Amino acid sequence: MTETDFILKNYDLNSIKSGNATWKTPSNIALVKYWGKQEPQIPENTSISFTLDACFTLTTLEYKLKERHSELVSESNHSDFNFEVYFEGEKKDDFKPKIATFFKRIEHYVPFLKDFDFVIESRNSFPHSSGIASSASGMSALALCVMSIERSLSGVEMTDEYFNKKASFLARLGSGSACRSIEGDIIVWGEHSEIKESSDLFGVKFPFKVHKNFKNYHDTILLVDEGEKQVSSTVGHKLMHGHPFAQQRFKQANENISKISEILKNGDLKEFVAIVESEALSLHAMMMTSNPYFILMKPNTLKIINKIWAFRAETNSNICFTLDAGANVHILFPENEKEAVNNFIIKELVQYCQENHYICDRIGFGAKRLSNS
Ligand code: DP6
């Protein structure tokens, strides 16, 4: 599919005057990381993620067709999108620029955006300041709400497959990793010769049969640093332009996709651990070797990593860690180790979390529509 397949051409504004759509959309955790992109939101390498379950955003988009007279407002107003944003019940004008940028980017594909007045109401299942990337679940929820409007307006039958693909395509334009938060349970984003139908434009389901070892895989997120990140992902991605190790890193990631693809099929947990941890450290190595350089890990991140390595050496467990662009540690482990690993986390790791905060999550199956009228 190409980008032109996602342009809505025929729609009937008289088919709906007002309504609302609510979507509950999960976060995701990358196993092979996306770090580096080209315009417009095209990843430099393929990434793969587990869709999560407990970490989600719930967004309602209320829409009302503009009155004829308000369509005839002055030029400058006419070019603006009209929306209000509420986050956890509070009006949030500071969220508006990011959403306006998103609307501007997707307008070409969903040309009805300026025909409506919108109210966006959103909340997260996890604390906003927890350092958990809310852009993936937030942008994918909004993209799905917009797609619900498109479905009502388009008048023709739309397959779920097209709906999800276009939602992922739109979400990507809001935040790259958001395109992996539409479906579950394992999603690939970025064209790769060994993954059928993979695309730079949207996420696709991992197309092979996954070994039972990965069923119900756990991700316990240790909140090491709940503050605002010092360097945003957007800035970090930019620093991959002209980075001395960039090309090598993109090649490594694409090779890791081939390796992890085999591992997900054959269930080799030792190999899984090796790739996932190497990916997390390679991501952070890129940050430490960019210009300017920066470090997002905190002392407690390293303490946790060392404890995990010691526990694994002692018990032969398949526990491993991964990191996002922040200090928090995602601890991944199989279902049959949950008791032992939970005890270990409580006894030895929770002390390194800010205010002992952590979130127990697991692999999930994608976004859900809660209502649409
Ligand atoms: C480290 O998707 O947040 O989490 O496209 O600029 O919004 P933008 O970046 P974002 O980057 C995520 C980077 C990562 C790795 C990953 O999720 O693959």
C-alpha cells in the first residue's frame, strides 16, 4: 500500500452532524528499538514491540459539524482547527500545539477535520509524570477516534483491516511508536525483507506463529524517575542525523529483527534475553555517543540492571530488562516464572523505585472501541 491509498476522497458531511467516539489504547514496549527517522516519520530501521495491556490511554473525541455561518469566518480562523483538550478532567491548553501539529500532518488524509468542532478528553491508566511514554497510547487513541468519524462519513463499507492500517498510518504521523499501539500482540513497523507486508508507513502484526513461551509474557515497569525527561525522543531521533555510528546501528537493528523473528518462533528464551538487553543498551549507547551527548539512565537504573544480572546468574531465570528513552526499567519475564520474579522484584528492586512505584503489565491485544454514537 502507498500513502495515496490513505487519502479519503469521497465523503458526505450530511451523514453525521455530531457524535463521539471513545477508544482505549495500550502503550507498547519495543524489543528492537526505533531510534532515528526521516521526514515524514519514516523510521531508519525496523522495530518490533510487545503491545501492553495495563498501561493505556482512554480518549473520547466529541465532534460537532460547524454551522454554515462559522464556516464563513475570516481567512486566518478558517485555517485553524477548532478543538478543546481536557486531560484527566482539566482543560489543558498546553497540549494543544502538539495536537494541532498532528491535525495539520494528517489533514491531507482526513480532510474533514476542519469541518468539525472537537472536544478531546483523555486520561491515562498510569501517572502522567511517570516517565512512561504516553505519546504512543495517546496518539494512537486519537487516530482511532478520527478513524471512527471517517468510517461514519465515508458511506461505503470499510474493512477492519483498512481501518486498523489507516489508524496506524495516522498514529505514526503523531508519534512513530504510536503506530505499534493499534493492534496486538506483537507488532512490526518498518519495511523488512523477512517480514511479509511490513511497511514504513504503518505497523503490521508479526506474521508468524509465536512460540508458547511468549504467551502472557510479563512486563513489570519499575518507575525509577518520574520526572520530565531532560531530552525528548524527538530531539534524540534528530541526533541520529550525522551520528558517527548511525549506519552501523540501523544495520544492527535490522539484523536483530531477523534474529528475534526466529526466536519468537522457536521460543529460545536465552537468545531472547541477549537480543533484548543488547538492544536497550545499544539505544542508550547512541545517546551517549551523539553530539551533544546525554545520559537518560540514573544510578538506580544501573543498580537494577546489576541486580537482574546477579539474580539470573544465581537462578538461571529468563528475566531480562529493556529501557525506553528514559530511566525506568521494563522487566520482561515468562508466565511460568511470575512467582519467583515477583518475589525478587518486591524483595530486591522496589527499593530503587521512586516512592516504591512500579506497574505490573503484560503483553496485550490492542485497542478497543468503547462507544461510538
Ligand atoms: C526509545 O515514538 O516517542 O521508545 O516519533 O518522535 O514521537 P517520535 O518518537 P517516539 O520514539 C520512541 C523511541 C523509543 C524506542 C521505540 O519505542 O521503538
